Amino acid sequence: MEIPTEHSDGALILIPSGRIDGQNALDFQASIDKVIGNTDSAIILELSDLSYISSAGLRVILLMAKTLKSRNIHFSMCAIAPAVKEVFEISGFGNIISIHDTRAAALASI
């Protein structure tokens, strides 16, 4: 699974699209690990193009958040598509990970 990335204002922005489910969650995790492996930057996960996420995808994001926290790297999510945002709200991820409505707000939080 390829995850498009951008650099902006000192942050690495990951922009996955489509679906993250049990069939591709491990590929998603491997792609994330590869991209953030040696970064010192803040990481922003922009989910505007994500149409679905399962519990397997949530697990990957939670593991990423824990890993980045242990490395003192700022992590947040932004621009989450409405259907996916509901999953994050129900699961309580907003209590664990900073969630912002826009990329600009996420960048400002760094």
C-alpha cells in the first residue's frame, strides 16, 4: 500500500485513501513504518480521502500514536471524512490523539 506524503511547515503529512480494513491493515502499518522510520518531524495523518476504516485500521493508528509518543514526536490527525470521523468519535480516539478539522489547524498545533 502506497501512502502519499507531503512535507509542510516541519511536518510529515501522510494522506492515505480508500479503505483500511483487515485485508490491508498490515500493509498500511508497513507503509507507515517505512515512511516514519527515521523522521524527527511532527506527523499529521490527513484522512480526507479515507472512505472506511475497520478496527484493524484503528489498531494500526493507535500503535503509531504510541510509537511516536515514545519518541517525543508530535502526532495528530486532520480533515477526517465524516463517516470515518464518526468511527473515531465513537471509539474515543479524540481522547488519545489530537484531531483537527483542517490541515492548517493541525499544523498550527505543532
